[in-house]
Amino acid sequence: MVTAVGNDRESTWKAVCEGRSGVRRLTGVGGLPDAVMLGATVSNPATSSRQARDLPIALQAAGEAIDDSQISNFAIQPSRIGSSIAAVMGETPGCHALRTGENTTNSSQGWAERLMPNTLCSNVATHFRLYGPRLCNSTACSSGAISTLQAVRAIQSDQCDMVLAGAVQTIHPVLAAGFQNMRVLADHEDPKQACRPFDVNRSGFVMGEGAAMLMLERMSHAVARRAPIYAEIVGGRLCSDAHHVTDLNTDSGALSRLIKDTLRTAKLVPSDISYINAHGTGTLQNDVVETRGIRRSFGRAADAICMSSTKSVLGHLVNAAGAVELAISILALRDGFAPPTVNLTDPDPECDLDCIPFVGRQEKFEHALKLSIAFGGHLAAIAIRRWSDVGERQGALPTRVAA
């Protein structure tokens, strides 16, 4: 992971566990006025330029995942390693500079390559010489989660044995202006207190930057080569809220159906889930609708579940939100620790789940659920299991996928 609070997996995870926010007032973002909007931005020497910042962030996260997977120690055919990396908005400021003849930091790239949304996926796969299938989706805030599910299906259909899956997001002036005009962005005199998921005084989300890449692998393949395994992906589903481009159906029917279908495919019952990493944007509509959907699908078992929104410290990474938050959910299982929802001082009565305010909770969890709710009605859910000896015995099944 690369985020506003850490330049690798463990530093990000430590900050999230401690509830240390990376939100500040934005300055030096091309196309945006200084100190007007809030954001949780990546601070890294490799990304000092405002031009083409997506690629170095993605390469850094991908490099960490590939090194950690130890694939260099094994004779794995590159054609059996795929990539599933969500699309990003084209580098429109760079394209404008090319059109007007201004100097840019990467003038060797033509406007078409800089504008095409699949360029980042292609560049990452080429850089690491991954010759398996290249998958690229653009589904707003669920993109990172859907990249993961696409990777799982590529492995299950025997197109490959391993897939580098994830997403990246940097703050784009066009996207920022759109969110501001929609009046969904939070503000506060103290930037770190601006994002308040499930709080009665919430006013919107804060834009975030970063990336997460996961190396997914056929379980039998991973066990055979004694790969370091963090968790097992046991189920996942997609569905649509065919209601409105940006608004959610307040009856939460689609989200409830998604959760039920995910548990069914994972062969789990509601009481098996101990932790949910919520989409939890901090907008008035999302938090209530998400709570209702969970209540409707889990029934009385919802009272025993703890849930948090890590957007309260990382900001909303939009394209990369599902990938980063899935990675955090995996680490929560690994360490038996549910991270907190910061700034939750006055819970909304309509958001009546255990949302872990301020301080995280040490508890050994066996299963977790990651939810993603996106503009355009894209809904995604992924169920994961903590890696253990039990998981290894089940890992002989060729359709199981390890992360």
C-alpha cells in the first residue's frame, strides 16, 4: 500500500490502527485553488511532480506486493501471471500541455497514451513483465474491489495461476471540481476532523490518494510453493442499484441482496462475519443506506458485528478505495484487530451498528466482509477468511484463491 499515512503496507496499517488522519488542506494541486479543498495526499519523493503521479504510486505498491509474494524465488511462467488494475482518469493536464506546446515531465508519451484509461494497467504489467491476461475496469468507487473479483475469476477459469490486482488514485482537478459542485465534500476548521462517517454531524467525504496491490494466487499453487499467505478469498458478488447515477435507493434492497448472495457463494451464514469494512463515505445518504442494507441482510446477527470506515483517516480513494480497504480488512484478520472509525463523537441513531468509535479493538476474527458502493449503481462485496491451518487444509481445492 501507498497512502497519505504511509508509503508501504505496515506503516499505513499502523497509522490506520492508531487512527492517525492524513487529511490536510490541499495546496500545489494543478487546476485547484490552494487551501480551499481538503485531501489526504501521498507525500513521497517518487511522486513530487504533479504530472503523471498515478504510475509511480502504482509501481511502488506493485513492487511491494511482488517482492512480498517471493515469486522471484520460483520458476513461475510469466504467462501464468496476470494483472487486473482498475482504470484511471486520463492525465488531462498533461494532454493540454502537449496540445499547447508546453514542456511536460514525460513528453515522450503522446496524448493518446496519456489519455487512455487502460494505460496504467498496461504500464504496470509491462514494467514487471507480466504476460498473463490484462484486465481493466472503470466502475467508480467499486473499481478496486471489482479488479479483485476479476482476478479471482481469471484464476478460477484457469487463465492464470496468479494475478496482480489493485488500483490507484490521485486527486484530479476535474474529479475534484465535480465533487465540489455536487456538494458531497466535507469541510471543517480542523481538516483531520472533517470526515465523520456514521456521525450525526457528518457533511461529506474527503478526497484521498494512494494505491493498493494484492498478489492473488490459486490456493493449491500458493500452498505448494509455501508462499506467504495473508487470507483466503472465499466469496464475492456484484450487483446493481438500478436507481440513479449518484443517489442510492433508500430501501437498501440491492445492497441487502448483494450481501446475502456473497455469503451464499462463500458458504457462510451471517453469524460467521465478525468484521465489516464499510464503504462509509461520511455522506448523509450513504451511511444510512449502508446501515439499513446490513441490518436487512444480517438480521439479529448484525448486533454482534463490528464495523468501521477507514475513510475517516485515509480519505475517499475513489478508484482505489475498494483495493486499499480490502487490504486493510486482510490485515485486520491477520492481526486480530478491527481499526477504528475516527471522529465518531455523536453517532447517528439511524446508523446503529457497532462502528468502533475512536479506538480500535483487539479480537481474533475468522471472517470479514468488504463492501463497495459506487456512483453508477455499482455494488461489490468480498468475503475473506483469516489464513490458518484450517485454511491450508481447504486450500487443496483448486478454485480457492489466496491473497
